[in-house]
Amino acid sequence: MSAKEALEQQVKDQADMVRKLKAAKESKERDKEWVPFQVPLRAELYPHLNNYLSERSYFNGYQPSSVDNYLFECLGAQELLNLPHLHRWYRHIGSYSAQERGSFRASDPAELQHLKHCVQSQIAEEVSKLLDLKAQLVAEDGTVAPTNVNQKFTLKTAKGTRDYSPEQMALRLSVLNKIVAVFKKHGAVTIDTPVFELKEVLTGKYGEDSKLIYDLKDQGGEILSLRYDLTVPFARYLAMNKISNIKRYHIAKVYRRDNPSMSRGRYREFYQCDFDIAGAFDPMIPDAECIKIVAEILDSLNVASYVVKVNHRLLLDGMFEACGVPLDSFRSICSAVDKLDKASWQDVKKEMVEEKGLSEAAADQIGEYVKLNGGKELVEKLLNDDKLSKNKSALEGLEAIKLLLGYCEIFYISDKVSFDLSLARGLDYYTGVIYEAVLLGDASKGEEVSVGSVAGGGRYDNLVSMFDVKNKQVPCVGVSLGVERLFAVLEQKIHAANRKVRTTEVDAYVCTAQKNLVEERLKLCNQLWEDDFKVEYSYKKNPKLLAQLQYCEENSIPFAIILGESEIKNGVVKLRNVLSREETEVKRSALADELRRRLGELNLNGTVPA
């Protein structure tokens, strides 16, 4: 078989697979209970199932359903060891008898929406492979091999990404400017790093989250990955440039092969805003400033009420040790505790016992601690706890938290800070204090009590030494703001208030009242541009005055400057306040000063249309 014939066969086989997937999806959507993958399961499907199960015990969340039984029967005894989440699920479902599996509850239609998205993603990926194969045939001889698939190309953004309209970008830039202003107020400089790193730079730094790193194909002999966060690249930057003392901020996009939730601001491509302090300093002083910075930013954005949860990795380790957790299980149990913000204690306990092999007695003891939160009084209580008071690591962590809370009082943020033993933060590189800012909904308005985490961080003293040839340690502490979730919250508030976002910063719009004045209009615009004003005008030669004024109102432009034949003859213009519609005659020679004064009054009073 020639290379071309082999390629044509690949196209045909891929087309058949796409057709079967689409047919299965369409036929099962007509059924009362929708079940995905109604075709013989191929190995290509396994990674999709594995990814879907990365955050679920079962396909419908935390209870087995008929979908679990169906897929278990379809998989049979396949080799799944290289897919840890699917393998875990398969072993667990296999622990049920056939009779028990047959009595699993019917699938929840709301939960099955997630599986529909999973299947749609699978279909889109297989269609993409088909199009790639067709493109190869085009490169072969300029013709596309005939197939029986009537493929219609759908324009869409990649899964977990989105486009941003002018209104959304105006809001984003406003938020980012406020964040940068706080960072600069605290003396930070800024840096930038490449969007991709050598894969070995990122490997082994994120614990169980390492599965979410985007790997790139070999391009020119280097194995690369898209950056997962801004912290590890920062540590690499410090080690590579022999920097031992810096206070920096970095705002850039990062990438995670996560299960996106667009409505809650969870994407695969998103911005992070990082602030970090590197250097050897006295305990908890820079740590407290990082929390202060989070509070200042959230206050400046006026998003909602919030709480900054704090905990300490040494305290967690001491707590696990006191509760009887084996040393080699600390990180995996910590990762389970980290899910308490989105799962119940019973679900987390089930994961600890059934999936991670922890004894039920140890899990119950952990449960007594992770339900605790408070302030200094809780620290004092735990310092006298029978188990923790005998553990060196736990005592060290508690003393550090006590010192941190004292500094928070000095910064007047203690009312925003909660010492919370359920906070774990699963990233492997944290070594000391950890914290997380959570927005709180307004219960009186029927909002969720917890909207979600919008910032997190902590101390990571050992990360830089991983990259240094001499293992030189540079202590670091920092915080990262997940601005996508902040954007989502602010967008919802603006929509609920029916407010209009101003998308431009135009100061004035130059209008003409009669025909054949386009040259005069351009001259005046050029004069105002030379004076550093932001100015717009109509691109029509003879626009109607009403249309020009309506444009000003629709785009929230504060002033219109009107030119007519009499104004040109007398060396004046009419300066119109778009909001009040009040007009004033101003000499051309005094226009710049008058416009600047009026803009200053609007900014001073906060009445610029927004």
C-alpha cells in the first residue's frame, strides 16, 4: 500500500469513527436516560474518561449511578494502569457485585450534562483529527480524498477559553489597573517570563495537579510545557539570575488542562496576578504584608464581603502525624483535605479511607480538627490540645499563626482573616503559612454563602533551591489573584445593576453642524490631539448633527465640540456637556484650557459616564 493510499484509509477510518460518535450521541439523546459512548469503546476514548474522573468519584459525582455500571460493562478488563483516575474508578466499581451494580440509581439528568460536554469535546477532537488528515492529503497532491462525512466546520473558541468584547476588556483593564496600583504602592517591580518552560522545570512541583500541565510537542529538540502558574517560573528566574532579594509582581496568562466551569470563572487559559517577596527576613512580616495586599485589592474592587483563610503547613503535618497518618501519605491526605471547599467532609473522608487507604479512626480524628476555624482564641485552644501540644511541628506552626494574626491586627485586617484548619492548598511547594481569599455571597439576597476562592498563596522557602546547582535557598512568600473569577463576579454585578460599561476613554467628539466642513473638523481634531486630548469624529464627509450627538450618548463620551460656519467665522466653538446637554460658547484659543478644566471637574466628582 502506498503512502497516499494509507493516508486515504486513515481518513476513511477516522470519518467512520466521527460518524459513529455523532450517531451514538444523537440516538441516545432521544432516549429517556441519556448514556454516552454507545459504540464499542476505543482506546482513544479512555483519556477523556480519565480526565472527566479526575475530580469525581463516580460519573455522576459522589454516588454511583447507572452510567457507572454501563461504562464498567463496556470497558471489561482493559489495561488502565497508565490512566490513574479511570483505573481507580474501575477498581472501585468492580468492588460492587453485579446485583449491586444493577441496582445503582438512575442517572441524574443535571449531572449528565457534564458527560454530554465530555462527549462533545471528544467528537470535536476526533473531527479535528479528521481535518488534519484531510489537510495532509491536500499537501500530498492538492486534492482531498472523498469521504462520506458531510462535515460542517463550526467556529468556536477552544474548550476552556473565551473571547472578550470591548465592554469586558474595559472592565478587565480597570480591574488590572487597580491591582497594579496596589502592587506598586508596596514597592514591587515587575518582570516577565516565557509562556512556556522546559518541561523538567515544571515537573514535580505541583503534586497531583501536575496532571493538568499542558505538554507541547517536541519542537527543535526541547521538550516544553505551557506554564501552569507564575510561581515556578519566578523561582527559576531567581535561581538562573542569582537573585536573592526582590519584591516583584507579574501579570500574565497561565494554562491548565482542567475541567472548565465558565460561569464560575474557571478556564484553561486565564490571567494570574502574582505578588512575591523573596529574601531572608524575620518571621511573618512579609507574610502579613501579602495578606494586607489581598485585602487592599478586594476592598478597592468592592466585589463583596470576603474572608482570608490562613493555615500553616507545619501545623497540618503535625496534625496528620498526631492523628496517625503515615509519613508517606501526608501529601495525598493533604490533597484530599484541600477539596473541603467544594466537597462535604463525608465525601473527603470516603476518599481518604477508600481510595487512599487511611484508617477510619485516623480520618475521624482529622475530621475533628478540620472543622475548626477562628482567631487567636483558637490558637490558644490548640496550643493546649492534648495531641498537638506534644508535636513539635504542630507547635511551631501554631506559634507562627499566632505571630501572623498579631501583625494582621496592626494592619487593621484581623476582621477579614480567619484561622481555618480545613485550608490545605494542595501544591507541593508550600513550606509554611498558606492563605486563601474567599468571596462570601449575601445570604439575604439568596446568594451562595461561598462564591469561591479568588486569591491564594503562601510561603515556599525550598522552591528556588530546586533550580540552583548549589542548592542555594532563597526564602519566598507570595500571593496569586485569580482575576478571572473576580471579572466574572464584577460582570454579574454590572449586569444585575443594568449598568453600561464605558469602552473608550474619549474626552470629546468633534461635530459639524453644516455640510462641507470636513476639513475644519479634521483641523480641530488635530489641534486637540496635539494638546494630548483623546478625540473622535465621524468618518462621513457630511454627517447629520443628530447622529453625531447620539453617538456621543451611546458611547458615554462626556463632551461634544460643535463647529458651524458662524462658529468658524467668529473663532469659537460650542462645548456641549453630553450628559446634561448644556452648551457653552468657548473661544478656540481657550478651548484646550476649558476642556481640561471641565474634564478635571468630572473626574473629581466621579461623574464621568461609565
